[in-house]
Amino acid sequence: MSPDLERLLPILVRAGAEFIVIGGVAATIHGSARATYDVDLLYSRSERNIQILSDALAPHRPYLREAPPGLPFGWDAKTIHSGLNFTLSTELGDIDLLGEVAAGETYSDLLPHSFEVEAFGVRFKCLDLPTLIRIKEAAGRPKDREAVAELRVLLEESQKKEI
Amino acid sequence: MPLVLASAVDAIHAWLHVARCDMLAAMKATAAEEVIVRDLMHDIDRSLLRENLKLTPEQRLVKFASFMRFVGELRRAGENVRRNAKTQTL
């Protein structure tokens, strides 16, 4: 299920969650014309933020995507603390909550490479284009090749626009 | 050269050879990946991207959200068609 960004992002921002939008939605923010069916969020692993994410998402019934129904999966701070990267389906759509990305980089590592975006009445952080390309390349997945090619073209086009 | 020292030198040479081969293989893979991505860049429709770049980030997100709603509608319509076809077959 595609993410309901108009609801999800304001819920997280108003709860005070610390996260950076990465992946396909970040690519969209940079001008990508590709569709994406989930939202990837790199979140801070601080105790406070884990509690905020647990409280903010719990009412939207997070469940492990692709997991068979009926598993004893509870969405709480303890679960987030014990795990790292979660692929969730929620009533707000599919959300990938990532504690780190391919090269092992975390929220605090990539924070200096993010910028603020204003949309849906709130401000949140999005990964900058060169870093987005770098982490996609670091992931080294064949399925990302077209996305990397498009992002590189976007970088060229935005640089042309700046000149 | 004493025998022990000679075999240690051989072992180091063997290890260096393996490390060099691993490094060359990694460089070859990276270079091949680069060629693939460069090729794919030729097929990207720049006009779509230029249109998107005229919008603000917020406008891009709103456009994306509206497109995804449209995709959702199409998906639901497809599911209905398949469900109806199944019902008629039964």
C-alpha cells in the first residue's frame, strides 16, 4: 500500500520524531519521475526518539510486512530497541523505518547531509541528492541501477539550472 | 635464505597475490556497474525531470501523492474486475 504522506509526515513531525526522508520519496522531492510504494525513513536511535516513534505509529497498527498474520508482534519501544530496520505495513501505508543504511551510516552520520523541506504544513528533513546517490550506489542492488541513473541525471540537470 | 624465512616470504607473496586479485575483481565490478549506469542514463527522459525541477519540493510531493492516489484507484478497479470475473466463473 502506497504511503499516505499527507497524514504520515505531519503525525511524525508533530510528535517530535527525529527522522530523515531517504529512498524513493526523497528522490521524488529532488524531482524524480519514478513511482515508489513505500516511504523510507532513517530514524534516530535515541531512547527518546524510539519512544516517540512507538507512540506515534502504534495507533496506526504497524505490522511486519510479508509476515503471516497472527504473529505475536507488538509495536512498542522495546521492539524498536531490539530491532534496527523495520519494513512495516500500517494504516498509513508501507513504511521502512531504518536505523542505518547500507554503508552502516546512521541518522547522526547523515544529518549533516540533509536539508529541511516544507510540505503538508510541516517541516522535515530530507537527504541531499549527492548523498542519496551515494547510499543507493553503496547498496549495490541491481534493482537500484535505473534509480541511480535517474538521480545522476537529476543532479546534472539541477547543476545546469544553478549555472 | 633459511628455509623457515623462505616459506614465510612465499606465504606473504601468496597472500599479497590473493589480495591483489580481490582488489582487481572489486575494481572490475565497480567499473562494470559504472558502464551499466552510464548506459541507463541515456534512456532517462530528461523532459519529465526538467518539468519536475520547475516545481518546488512541496509541489513535487503533492503531485506524487495525487499520482499515487490515482494508482490506488486503478489498482482497486483492477481488483474489482478480477473479483467479478471470478464470481461469474463460479
